[in-house]
Amino acid sequence: MTVMTAPDGPAPLLEIENLSISFFTRLREIPAVMDFSCTVMPGEAMGLVGESGCGKSTVALAVVRDLGQTGRIVGGRIRFKGRDLATLPGEELRRIRGREIAMIYQEPMASLNPALRIGAQLAEVPMIHEGLPRAEAWARAAAIVADVRLPDPERILRAYPHQLSGGQQQRIVIAMALMSKPALLILDEPTTALDVTVEASIVDLVKGLGEKYGTSMLFISHNLGLVLDVCDRLCVMYSGEAVETGAVADVFDRMRHPYTQALFRSIPLPGADKTTRPLVAIPGNFPLPHERPPGCNFGPRCDYFVAGRCDAGAVPVLPVAGEERHATRCLRWQEIDWTAPPKAARRTERARVGEVVLRLEDLRKYYEVSAARMSGSGPARVVRANETISFEARAGETLAIVGESGCGKSTFAKVLMGLETATAGRIILYDQDIQDTPIERRSTATVSALQMVFQNPFDTLNPSMTVGRQIVRALEVFDRDASEGERQEKMLRLLDLVKLPREFAERMPRQLSGGQKQRVGIARAFAGGAKVVVADEPVSALDVSVQAAITDLLMDIQRQNGTTLLFISHDLSIVRYLADRVMVMYLGHVVEIGSTAQVFAPPYHPYTEALLSAVPIADTHVTKKRILLEGDIPSAMTPPPGCPFQTRCRWKASVPGGLCEREVPPMVTLAPGHDIKCHLARAILDRMEPVFSTVAA
């Protein structure tokens, strides 16, 4: 692959040319990255996107020469400021790492020492790399902590990592990376584990600090909306290769590789609709490194594949005429009609909404906790995890439950499933009050009717049992009168239901991809004929193309069985696409509930407005207001007086007399089916402007 650089501009800061990386096992050499090239100019932010396993993180680790014992650069060059990092002696490489090139990882706690105070960890960076005296290093640490917008820097420097929230920990990791003002900052999925509001503030922070320090960035993400917010240029990877690269606007609006097009068709952009404009999942599976096809790696999944041409030999990278530094690894890019609608698009019937099957009335869940109480003295302290939750859910309906971590979503799900019992209130399932009945005392009919699909498909299957046996075990509980042969036949029909081949019954979980494992989890949930399914972040651990397939599957099953789906998620793009109604939670309270159209359009609850403004949208024609929430969610053990959101609300000054700080707002009906918990006057609510607006293409 030929590296394309600006003809008369400055020299690239980072230049990766024809890079090939392999991992060596006892059995074989596994090529992870092949013929990969890209450049990062001074002050430029380059995004790397693609599905899990495409080689994004491997490229980043190669830049800092951290491929472990089995990884090896087998071809190509990595030049940083003109020096080849692939051949640099260890001592010189150590001087560059941390000082001129810094890396921020996905999980902040993996980068922090739990036994050292934050100040000591920050100060050791310039002390080691620049030889700064301790006092000067601590002064710089305090200044950097202020730069990353953490309150009371002196207190933060004295704190241990466990005393900070996830967002604060990630800010400290960013501060640590910037302590020596590196020329290149590598960010490997830096916001994946964070709430959407924290993610928005981190993205703004990274962009601002990059401009302040003149730092170039290599930003690795599977989230195309984040890449649009952060990056100047984009490199799309598939199965170890760069398949398209160019300016962000060029790649987003004038994509010239079928894989890039397929990625965009599988994410819920504005305008997508589960019935009239459904998402299009990428067919087939991502190839394993030792099973790559001949010719184009994307060929077996491509709508434009031509046998004898696309699989005849290695596919070169071709420049896209008329666009600066835009290139594609596709032989047919000039022959494809890129404006044609997807062939796989299909219209479906909306699920028929029936009678109310689940009703919650003033549900509360409190936990009594106190170290003093455990020792036999001192007053008990109470965590108010859920406060007066009330709603109804109907047959065939999808109700989404959204909110930041700590808002009470998972506690509510545990109470509903019987893993916890409520402190007060009622849960009515098909006219039966199940609030006080823990799961071990619930009837088989109740347990089978109310099932759960969990977030992580990797942790919910027994690794020592075949797929078929795991589904049969559920049938043994829910269908005791059936014979073994009948259970085997029903297990095969469940595999048909979730669109898995019947031969998968004999496979072990380790032989399945993440999306296939999640399908097995869904099949097991429906083994007893579930009527209400709680889906707790069921697609957040999956790639965007697999997300499209799983959401399509859930909708098909819902239409077929009339299932009620309670969809817990922090991804408001998926919620807008999938849900019929949305319930927004904050600090244990339901602060807004209504149809999806009502919740995503003004007037909003102030918290909903902030949530929507934080959603990254991969569309260059959508503009949005930026409303950054200051501070973290208060503790449920010591909630603020009055409105639970008043400590972070930008509208509080519009309510006279300090009412927000004294009284919890009542639920107010804005329109039939649309309620919010807010003191704002109706005249102010009616003047709210939309968070999103679309400009003409």
C-alpha cells in the first residue's frame, strides 16, 4: 500500500507504511495486520474504526512496541518524526514512550495503581521522563488536574483511585498521558465503559487539550459518531487491512468501499425505523485470521462481489479521484452506484400492541447499609435505589429504560426478576402481585413468563456444556411433562427461532462468536415461552453489525410471539430506533416517560435534554446543541433535597423561590401518555428548542 501525504505540507508526525504484524503460536503464524498504511500529520486527529478483531488495537500497540512475547512486526515501517520505531533500540524507545508518545487505554483502573495516591502517580511521569524535582512535578500535576476539569485539585491529588468515579479516573489517565506534553496521543476506546454524558465531556476535554498542547491523536473507536466529533481523518479497517481512508467528511458522505457502506447501514442513524427503514446487518461472519478468503477479505460478505475478479489476487489500494488523500481497497469502486438503496431493505409490520401485562405501582427499593450498624452501634443509613416507580407495559410493546450508571435501572430489573424484593409498592404480572415473592418461591409459570437477556453473552453460558444441552436444561425446568425427544425437537425449533443452524446444538460456547452466543442466550430466555423479557444492555458488548442482527431478531420474535420487551440501555440511538415508549430514570426516580417521538422532541425534562445532547451521531448533516452536565450523579445514600436533578440542572434559575431545592416535583402530564417530573412552568417548557436539527445534504 502506498502512503499518501500532502504534497507541499509539513512532514508527517507518524507514518505507518506497509505494516504487517503476526502472532506466533506453537501451531502456526497468525497474521493479524497486513500491508497497513496511514499517516498522522502534526496537530491532526486520525480515527481508526472497524469491528472487533480487525487489528485496530494491534496497530496501536505496535506503535509503542508492546506486542507481548508472541507478537512481532514482520514487515513495513513505523516512522515517528522520521525515526523507524520498529528498529529503534530499547533504551531509545523507552525515552520516547510516555514522553513523546502516550497511550490511554479503555479501562482506566488498568492504568492506575490502587495502592498509590493520584498525585504520586501523576508526578512520577515528569520525574522519570524529564528528571523534574518532586515539588515541581507535583505543581505540574495540580495544573494538569485543573486542565482536565476536576474540582479541588489538591483533594484529588491526595485521593486513591477507588475514591474517584469512572469518569474522574479516566480524566486522571488523560492527565497522566499529557503530563509530559507528548506529540502523539493514542486513545484506545477511551470512553467505552462510561455513561453517554461522561463520554461527551471526555470527548470535549480531549479535543480541547489536543488543541491547547498541539497534540496529534490516533483515536481508536467502534463508534462512528465519536469519530465524527473528534477526528479530522478516518481509516476504516477490516480483517487486518485498511480498506478506506480519507477526510472524515469524505468517508462519511462519499464512502467508496462496500464495508464502509455496510457499517453505516447497520447503525441507527436519524431516519432509521424498525418497520419502514430497518437496519441492514452485514451478512455472514467476520473471518478468523487463519481463514481469510483469497483476494478481497470482505468478498464473502459483499453485495458487489464478482467471482474470478475480486478473489483473483491481492487487492491494491486505489486513490479516489478528486479528493485529497482519499483511497479505497476496492477494485469495483468506480462501477458501484453508491446512492442506490440497500437490496436487503425490507418493510415489516409493527408489532400489535395488546392489553397491559405488567404494571408497577409506586415501587421502592431501599438498602440498609452502615459500617457502624454492622459492628452493633450507630444509626442505619439507607441507599434509596428506586423511588416511586410507576408504569404499565403492554403485550407486543418495547419499553426502553434509560439513564446514567447509578440511576437504578439494574436494581429495578433485579426486583422485577425476583432477585431482590421491593421495599414498598406493587408489581402486577397478569393480575398476579409478585412484589413480595422472591424467585425461589415463584411458580414455574411465573418464572417462564418473565425472563432476562443479559449484557455479556460471554459470561452467561456454561463453557463445559454444548449449546443444545444448555437450552435443554432450561426446557427441563419449564416443560417437565415433555419427553427427552420432545425437548430435543423443541430445542432445535428454538435454534430456528434465533436463526442459528441446527448443527450448532453440538458446538461448545468457545466455538461461537459474540453475536452467536447472544442468540443462544435469547433462545434460552424463550425456552419457557417468555411473555415479558427484560433485556439488560443486550447489544452493548457487540459490534455494530452484530447489534443490527440482534435487534432485528428481537423484533422478529416480538412480532411472532407478542412479547413485551423491557429494553435497558444507555445507547439512545438504539433506543430511538427500537423502542415504542421510553422511561428516563435519574437517581432512582422516573423523571420522564412517554412515546419515543414525545421523549425525543421538545419539551424535554432538563435531564433528558442533556442526555440527548450527549449522543454521538454519525451523520454530518445533523447538528445538535451541546449541553454538558457538570459534576457526577449524587450518592443515593445522601440524595440532594428537593428535585433529584437540581444539583446539575441548567434550568434551575428559571424556577423562582428555590422550589427545586426544597420540594420533589410532582409528575406533570404534558400530553396524553407523556409525563415529566419537573417544576418548570409550562410556558418555559413550550419554548424549549430541539436538541437535534438536520441540514440539507
